[in-house]
Amino acid sequence: MSKILSIGTAVPAYKHRQGDILDFMQRVYALNETDKRKLKFLYKQGGIDTRYSVVPDYSLPAAQWQFYSPSENLEPFPKLEQRMKWFQREAAPLSLQAIQKCVENFPDKRVTHLITVSCTGMSAPGLDLELLELLQLPATTFRTSVNFMGCYAAIHALKIADAFCKADKNSNVLIVCTELCTLHFQKEHTVDNITSSMLFADGSAAVLVSGDNEQEGLQIDNFYSTVALKGKTDMAWELSSRGFLMTLSSYVADMIEEDFDELVQKALAAAGLSKEMIGHWCIHPGGKKILEAVHNSLGFTNGQLKHGYDILKEFGNMSSPTVLFVLERIMKNLNKEQPGKIFGAAFGPGLTMETLILSS
């Protein structure tokens, strides 16, 4: 048995209003007046007020840009090397902020395992070794990385941590999910690029999972996952010389609305539970349409996804850390709200749907 003891979250210094990002996109895409109105409508309906980025450019005049070339067509456009250079410079300090918040109340700070999660930057030696050194962890610390799994990767990492803790009750596993999605903006005026530039943001979340049942925390009860192969081409994430390329079809929300209730029923049945026993719903806010799809699929009527909507509004979709931002918000409100089971879910390429059940 294992428990989530704490969660710490962090965002970069640059806070961008959605309206400022819209202005940047309208300028870069060189839209006509009709397309500008369409894009403005999409941004207003997206349910996001602010997003954070390691790139200051999205709220600055062109003369002050640091990441992009201050030219009309952004040429020379940032290549993969430049994007990874920024990731290597920014990811570790941001991760460290989240970790410090996560472990500040951990009595002996004795971490036995380190799991790093990212789909927006990779190198070897990578983020795991950088954090090992910054945290002054023993060189013998067990390390592993979860890469390129997208928005559901945090739950996958929790699965791994749970297995470590079940194998050894003395395990204390630190998970760090850090994504710098805004490094991968693409300037071509396509539906996928417009959707990505409207939703994604940067952030980091750290989670401490322990095999010590005497500690206070959220007990990890069960995991359940499936892949809707009919959607494998509708959500994808690929490498290119000009950065990472996102495919995000509008059909994803439709598929989630169609399939999610069945997934929940199967996950609950595997844990011997019913929907009525779930007190809190920790759903990855991949976008407003995703939350609406879950809401409709489960027949919700009373604000069960409030924390997801709030995180989306304040931070946008940060990929893997986002569901942990939601879970942190739920944990902070457990004393105020009715305690009970927590059902979590996140979605990613495949179309993969991962779930977990926690006890408060």
C-alpha cells in the first residue's frame, strides 16, 4: 500500500493574459479580418484567462522578443536545437521550485527513488541527473524517466511509484512532471497549430509517494487504463527539426464523451466501488471541450469538475503536470469539503485514458 504525502507546483515567471497571446497569434499568423474574428471567438470560448511560459515574447512588442526573431515571418524560425537549449536551461530550476514546495514538510527528506516526467524536452544526461545533483541525493538513488507520453504521464508515473512502494515499504518516491509546452509553437496556420497555441502552457508538479502507511496522505487504491485505438491518429506528438508537432483533433472530445462513462464504470468495478462512492473528481483539463465531454458522459449536474475548470482558467493545459495541479487543489480543500474517494483521469496519445482511485 502507498500514499501520496504531498504535492508541490510551480509555474515560470512570465504570466500571459489570453488576450495578449491572441494578439501575438493574430500578428504571427497574418490573418485577414474574418479569420481574426474567428480566432478571437475561439480564444474567448476556451475557458482560459492566463497561462505561464518560460518565453516572455508572447506579451511583448517584437523589438523585445528573446526567443523568436523580431521579423514579420519569425525567420529564422527556432530550430529544435534552440528549443532544447531553452528546455535544458529552464526545466531544472522550475522543477526545483515544485520539489521544494512538495518536500518542505517531509520529516527527513529521504528520497529513495526519483521519477522525472516530460514530453517537451529530452537529453542525456537529462533532467533526472540534473535534479539528483541539485537535490544532493545519493548517487545510488534509483532513477527512471517517463518520456513522451503526454498528458496522462503523471498517472503512469504514479503507477510506477506505487509498484516501488508495494515492493518496499521504506520507499519514498519523488515524481517530477515538468513541461515547457510553449517552446514548441509552430507558425503555420493549421487547425492543429491553432488549437495547440490556444491551450498549452508551461508548469511543473512534484509528488511524494511513500510506502510508509503511518504517514498522513491520500491512499492509492487502484489504477485502470485503456486505449481507444480508433483515436490513435487524433492525438499525436511527433519530433521535427522545427520543434515538436502536435496533432489534436476535435474528435477527441467526442470520443471521450462517447467512451468515458464506460471506462469509469469498468474502473470502479475493478475497485469494487460505485459512482456514488466518489466524492471528488480529478479530471485532467485538457481543454474546455474535454471537461464538457466528461461532464456530459457522466451526467454531472452540480459542479463536480469545478477544480478542473479553475485550473484550466488560471493555467491552461500544461500537459502532464496539469492533473496534479487539480489534485493539489482538491487536497487543499479536503478539510472544507466532504471527504471520500477521489477518482482521477487523464488522456493522451493513443488515445490513451488512464485512471486512478485514491482514498482521503
